[in-house]
Amino acid sequence: MLYLDTSVVVALLTMEPRTTEVTEWFAELQHAPVCSDWLLTEFSGAISMKVRIGQLSEAHAKRVRKEFGVLAAGGLRLVPVSRTAFGRAAEIVATHKHALRAGDSLHLAVALELGADQMATLDTTLAENAKRNGLELVRFGS
């Protein structure tokens, strides 16, 4: 099972340094990747930040949010975040030396709870932690 992090969805739907590689990779997928419902909030926050810092206009953000709605409804398999995953995320993020942020620890905890064997992320710290926990990382542009 492939778990997809928000960073990949942001690159898929907005202009990011790895957008071309992510878009090509996503087009080749045979099965819908899995994401937690946390994606809904985190993606919205990322788009709002892009508007605040001037990377996206309000009109462009509106189009991106609409595209995200279509993707979330059909191109992704969204799963709820369990109380167990929240607890495990709290344990994961408490390990200071791993430098994982709270939202990313939640992604990792859900992926582990679901038994995912792969993770797609553009976040280096999340990637290191996913690998440390036995997940294979997707290589973009390989």
C-alpha cells in the first residue's frame, strides 16, 4: 500500500520545484494512493500560506482548491485518523532527535497503522523517519 503525504499533493496541484516529476509519477500510478483525512486540513493550510506570501493569487487558489476537491473525491483513497494514530503520532513526535513536525508524525502514524509499505513525500525529515520505520520511499524522476 502506498501512503501519500501532503507535500506531494501540493506539488501535484501547484508549481513547485518537483512538480514535473510528481505529475509524471502520479500519471503512471495503477492504484489510488492512500492519504489520511489530515490531508484536507494540511493542504488547505499550504494553499492559504501560498496566497499569504504571494505565490498564488486568490483566483488561482480557488482553482487549485477545486482541483483538489476533484482529486480527493476520486484520485485518492482518504481514510479517517484514528485515536490510536493520534496517540502514536504523539509518541513519534516526542522523539526530539528525529525532528519530525506534528502533522508529519500524524501522516507517519497513519501510514504505519494502515500497514503501508511505501510512502511518497517530498519532505526530507518525514522521508528519513518513514525509512527508519521500515517504509520504502518513492523515488521521483527515477
